[in-house]
Amino acid sequence: MNNHFNIFWKDTEVGRIENVISDMWYIDGKWVSNGSKLSENFENLIITFDPKIIFQNPAQGTRVVLKVSDKDLQTYALVLGLINKNLSLKLIVQNESIQWLIKNVKE
């Protein structure tokens, strides 16, 4: 697995997740902001998330797109939370699940 991903929120890059640790469809890693105002807004939102609540009700979360800078690949993910600069995400890979995510979970 790649050790970092660029994170896009509201169709704009807001930062990256580094030193990625993967466990099935879940990844954790260090959140690194790109310093933009949108990145600040993103961080201020996700720092309020309780991962247990988001896990039980994904529509309460926010969605992002993960990209590898040197490749055209992208993966959708649900943000579970940010605790002490540790970002937790659930990867969404099945087409039906991606469509549900886009329809029900706001950016």
C-alpha cells in the first residue's frame, strides 16, 4: 500500500495523510494540512467527529477523495475522525457504496 495520499475535499486538495497504516478497508495516518483556508475548515470540521458516531451513522461524516500524486488512481473515503493529528478513514471501493456515499454523505 502507498505510504501517503493527497486528500481532496470539495474538489480541492486540502492536505495529505502520511505514514499510512492499513487494516482491511480502514486506514490511519498523520494528517498534514496544506495550509489553505479550505484545509483549515476541513480540519475544524473533522476534529469534532466522534469515530463511533460516524461509524454507526456515516451520513453524519464527510467524504473525501484520496489520490496518489504520480498516478491517476483515486479512492473515495469516509472520514471517521481526527485525534491528535491522527486521521482515520474508511475506504469506499464498491460502486454501489460509492454511489451511496456521494448521495448521502456531504463533502
